[in-house]
Amino acid sequence: MEPLPLSRAFTLIEPGPVVLVTTHDGTRPNVMTISWTMVRNFEAEFALTTGSWNHSWRALCDTRECVLAIPGADLIDTVVGVGTCSGADTDKFARFGLTPLPSRHVRAPLIAECLANIECRVEEIITRLDLVLLRGQAAHIDPARTDRRRLHAVGDGTFYADGEHFDRRAAMRAKLPEGI
Amino acid sequence: MEPLPLSRAFTLIEPGPVVLVTTHDGTRPNVMTISWTMVRNFEAEFALTTGSWNHSWRALCDTRECVLAIPGADLIDTVVGVGTCSGADTDKFARFGLTPLPSRHVRAPLIAECLANIECRVEEIITRLDLVLLRGQAAHIDPARTDRRRLHAVGDGTFYADGEHFDRRAAMRAKLPEGI
């Protein structure tokens, strides 16, 4: 994994990819699959919808840290597998052959097999809304990957990978942050 | 446009498509492009990040209604155009040749050219967080469209259309709401 400027981290989340969210409860790492995410601004702040129905919730609340790992299309069955079992009774890193890498700012691990990882601190949890607000601390990408297609969950058990690419940078220039 | 069961509306937003958000200020309709959206639950509740920097903000606050319209990949240049001018000085429906259709529950119009539309009421606005919480009232799709690819903004002026499709319904069954 190589560093990605934090100012570009929002470009990993804005397209709405499925993410693998890692946590570390002090004893071992865990990971969950989440599609309900949102960019909050251009400063690497994000929102997640989650709550106590997820085993990772306790670690998220207690440690106030996590990593948003962006899987590529090659990890489709890992994404589904991680999303359909629980860290309560499963070591998901072992079961799905995921390699935890040390983060720089948080104890939750990066995932070596993912396209990119964003280390995050929890800024605020609004339990009434099942809302977790995150602030990115550092971002990392694997520049060696040739297939960089992200996955998008439809929510009905089907997924799309990124397809045709449209470059409208010239037309969008006035609306983009400097340097993006 | 034909009705889509409201229980399936989240499947329009979960993949993270660019949306066109229509409002109606009492005088005329307006529309903005937004990518910062999130599903909040399986009951057609959604979140948007937006704020007073958008001309539509006033209508959203005053009327507490909007429509989330899902453009197909054919509308890429409309999405960019709508996102780079302002309703303050432009009739965007006229300029981009968009056809407003009457909604059933709200005054904000559906967009005939879009793949789907979700009529929404504003449940709550948290200005401190630039957060708007929406509740879907009805959903509509255009079943006649053959190209149903949605668009995903990267945030750097480029976009991806939905590409390869993966069916993992069997593996996901236990995690899906009844009937999805």
C-alpha cells in the first residue's frame, strides 16, 4: 500500500462502493461489509449507517476507530462472505484469507487485498439515527492493481462492478476542489 | 413511469448512483446533481449531504419535499450540466430539456427522462451536519428502458457506469428483507 493524499480520499467513497470496515477490539481484528456510506465534505469526513445489530458496533463505539477498505471486483465472494457471517463466532480474517496490515494512526488493520484503505477516527455517533461520523486520518492505495473496478451493492443480493468510464473533468473543473 | 413498491426504493440508492434532486419553490421546479447520499434503512429512508451553498436548499427547507431522480448513463452530460449551473439564474428543466412529470405526494416533479424517481418528504434537517433526512413516499420506474446503467461520480470530474453484474442472491438470502 502506498500513501494517497487525504484530500483525495473522498474519491474512493463518493462512487458508492461496497466497503469492508475493519475494527480491532483490543484482542483481534474484525471486519464487516457495509454499503450504506456517504461523503460529508471534501475533507475526508464520511458517514456510515450502522448500529448495535452488527458485532463490530461494540468495537467501533469502544475504540472510536476503524478502517474503510475498498475491495475490488475480484473480492466479490469475500464481500458476500464477510457480510453473511458474524465476528461473534468467526475469525473473518482467517476464514476469508484476508491479510491485516498495520495502520499508522489506528489499531484497526488495513486489508492488503483491497484496492485502497482509509484509516478513520470516529468523530461522533448519533445512536438515535444509527449514524456514525468518521474523519479520515490517512489513505493508502495499491497502485500495482490493474483491475481497479469497485463493487456496488444493489441491496437485492446482486452487485455491479464499475463499467464504462466517462471523463468530464474539463466541464466539472469549476466545481472541483483545487488539485483534485 | 410505473409504480415500484416502496420497499424496493433502497435498491435504487444503495449502489451509490448520482441523483438529480428536484424541488419546487412554489413558482417553478429546480433540479440539482448530488452524489453524497446514503440509505438509512430498508424503509425507504435516505440521507443527503447538502447545505445553503446550493440554490435548492431554500426550497428543500421551505417545502420539506423533493424527488430523487436516478439518471441513466445516457444522461451523463445532463448530470454534469445540471451540477455546474445554478437555479438562481437558470431554468434547468428548460435548458437541459428535462420533462417534469407530476408527482403523487409532493409538488417537486418526477423527471421523465430518468430511470426511476423517488418522491420524498424531508423528515429532519440537521444544519450543523449539513444533513437532510428523507422518507420516501412513492417510487416509480420506467420499465421500458433497456439501458439501465446508473452513473457513479468519482468526485474528480470522472464517472463510471454500472458494468459487470454479479448475482449473489442465493448467498445473501438470509440478510435480505422479505420479498427483495
